[in-house]
Amino acid sequence: MRGQATLFEGSNRLVYDDAIELTLQSMQAYGPSHDHWGIAWSGGKDSTATLTLIVHLIDTGRLQPPKSLTVFYADTRQELLPLAISAERIMQQMAERGIRCEVVCAPLDKRFLVYILDRGVPPPNNNTLRWCTRQIKVDPMTQALADRIDELDGNILMITGVRQGESAIRDGRIAMSCGKDGAECGQGWYQQVLPEAKGIRGRIATLAPLLHWRVCNVWDWLKIYAPLPEYGGWATATVADAYGGDEAEEINARTGCTGCPLTENDKALDTVIASPKWSYLAPLKRLKQIYRELRKPHNRLRKAGIEVLKSGRVAANPQRMGPLTFSARLWALGEILSIQAEVNSAARALGRPEIDLINAEEEARIRELIAAETWPQGWDGDEPTADTPIDTVYADGSVQPLFI
């Protein structure tokens, strides 16, 4: 890697250089005990700051590089467009540096929109059906790690962009475990708690070297320093667009998937389209309306009575609502493709980037499985729609007849 000017010399010192010094100490404390490093990168502000800073520290000779460095980019196919564009540019910059970057994406049938529309699995919710994060991000990343470790001798240190203050639940986990496995306060969140996957137990640990950074530290790095040639010339300024542009730090925005069905209001997308250069993305606001419509009873099947599971147990939730009807799937597919066409037509007229909600391969697969009358496991398709009046069946087997 090439030499560059450093944050730690002369008049170029950051006002937050203490935070960066602690990050360096964290990497120096735990990095040398691992032959190989991996960086888990989502394309968001924290993981992008982590990635570009670690590479800068190596470039400037402040941090001894490992035997190998692998960046794992989690491509959920649901990223906000400014983040997706920034990720593409940063991947090009990594390639120029000779850094290995693996794009980690769920298998075709497990991708978010494909899974909903080809098998009829309802959009996720925050109560009983939050399947999305594990399926489109966690499981593919775990598999990619297992595949990479099979190619390596020795162990691997996975570096993440976890920070305190981003999530109250996350902060609680950190507070309970920040002293695990020899970690000291101020040295990041180091854990030898290993994901459950064949072939990687005992060969991976995680470290969050920006744990102590405040959001202002992150924005100073991404918007001011990282884009400068002496700090790597990284294409990180675009990341701010997904968080509010020049006001990103003030509004302290967070991002998620485009049209995330788990949030009441899509603040991330609202923030993006409030910028004149991204306003043509406004039709994406209709995605949330589609997900809400798909959850309604008339678009789904329902179990009609007591259900005996493969284990022999009786299901605790008889008459539960289930998968989407074929007509609902085809309607949603048409609506989403219409939104995509509308946005891309405006993009071409304005000379702006286009979106890719459902590509040709995904559309073909969705139509193939609908034509094959595919249902999720445990459903036959002959169940009534969920808005059909039927007798009420309780978990103990008792029945409340339908009175008409």
C-alpha cells in the first residue's frame, strides 16, 4: 500500500485525534494476534468510516498490516441509492489498492423482494415475522466468512463499525460484555464470541475499534478528511447524502432498507428525497404502501383449524394468517416494477443514476415460481383467504361456531 500524509503529523491533526489514537491502540492491541483481518462493511456511515480509516492507518505505516485483509460488503439489494453508489466507488478504490473485497448477497431465492413475491412470504414485521435481517445480511455474511476461512491458515479478526449511541439495545449488550475476552475500556469491543457456522468456530473474533467515536467524529472523517488525497481520497462524501447531506450530523439520521416495512415512517428515504438532486426518487415512497397492503387479510391465506406440526405438536396459533395469494403477488410485482420504471424514466431525463429494485433475473424467477404455484412450507394453497368468515378454533381444540 502507498505511503500518505498522516492525521498524526503537523497542522493536519484532527480536533478528534484522541478518538483516532484510541482506535489505533485498539488495532495495535488485538490485530497482531490474528493472522488475517476481515472488515464487515454495510456501506453505512459507521462501517465506511471504519473501513477507510483502517486502510489509511495501514497506508501511512501507523498500523502493521495483517497477512491478508478481506472486506465483506453486505449487498442486501435494498440499499438507498446514494449509499449503493458510494459503495461502488469505494470498491473501485479498494481494487486499485489491491484490497480484496467480496460482495456478499443472499442467494436468488432468499433475496428480499424475491422471497416475498415468489413464495408469498409476507413482508417482515417487528413482532412475529422479522425474518429480513438474518436472511439477507447475517446468514450470507456468515457463509462468506466460512468460505473465506476455509482458504486461510490461522484465525481471522472481523472488524466492525459498531458504535455506542447508535442503538439503546446494542449499548446494553456492549455494557454487559465490553470486558469480555481481555478487552479493556477504550480499546474497542473485542469478543471471541463466535457465530454458529460449520468450520469457523474457534477461528474468529470480532473487534469494534470505533466503539468510542461520537457521530461528529464520524462525519468529520467522512465529509472532511477521508475525501482529501492525503487521507486516501475516498469517495465517502456521497454517504452524507443518504443521511441528510450537510445537515446529516445535526439530524443524526440513521438509514435502513429503501421503504423499510419495519418502520412507521421512512425517515431515511424522506431525508434523501428532500435533496433536490435525489427528489426524483420520490415514487419509492409507495413501497411502504405496497407492503402494508400485502399484510391485509384479503391478500393472504389462513389456516382453517387445528394444525398438527411435523413434530407432532399442535400449533399454538390455529387459524393464523399465512402467505400471499398469487393475485396479491402479481399485483405487488407489477406495482414495484412500475415504480422502478417511473423512477428510471425520470433518472434518464435528468441524467441521474437509475435504481434496480428487481432485475431481469429476479423477475423471471418470481414469475417462474408463481407459475409453478409455489407456497411456503406447511401451506398447500387450498386454505381460505384470511378474510373468509369461518368458525373460530382455539388452541385447546374448542370451536366457536360462526353465527350468521
